Amino acid sequence: MALAAASTVSTAAMAQEKPVATFKPLVSIPDAVDRAFFGSAESFQDVGRQTGALIGVPKFPENAIARDAAHVHRIYRDLLYQQVSSGPIIRTVDLPNPYNTSILTLPKTNVSNRVIGSE
């Protein structure tokens, strides 16, 4: 009897599924964008770097700003690509447009001094 109980306990333990590993990004999206946006912020805080930046030593601050902007743009493009490629393309019907007619195509009225131009 004890042997039967032990065998059912071991089979029940084996029947349990292993937890599925879920993908967790190392850095969240807002943190990644903030890190890219403020990547060279330390070069603008130090007084020694500020005086060196006037003559371009070690680098001009405009180049650091342009590098940070390019990094933010790469992250933005990658996020857009991930959003588009995550599922099927969803197509919807256009909304009805209330502006399908033109004044020139309306029926003529009895007003004789109406100015008619061309589109």
C-alpha cells in the first residue's frame, strides 16, 4: 500500500509542466530612450570639459548632441519596426468623407453675378 502511494506521488510530480521562460528585456523602452537622449549629458556638467569644449578638446559638444540624436532615432526606428512586424497587417475601411463634392459641381442657382473660377 505504501509503495502504491509513493508511485502515485512521483508520477504526479512528473506530470507538472515546467514554467515557461518569458522574455524580459534588460532595459525598459523609456529607460533606453532616456539613456540614449541623455547619453552625453555628463560632458556638459563638468567645468573643465566645458572650457575644453570651446576649443574642441576632447570633442565638440555639438558632435555629442548629434550622436545622441542619431542613437534616439535608431531606437525609435527599431521600436516602429517591432510594432509593425509583431502581427498581421490590419486593414480597415475608410471613413465616409462629407467633402466629396465641389461648389462648381453643385446645381446652378438663379444668382446671375456668381463668380465661377477653375480648380
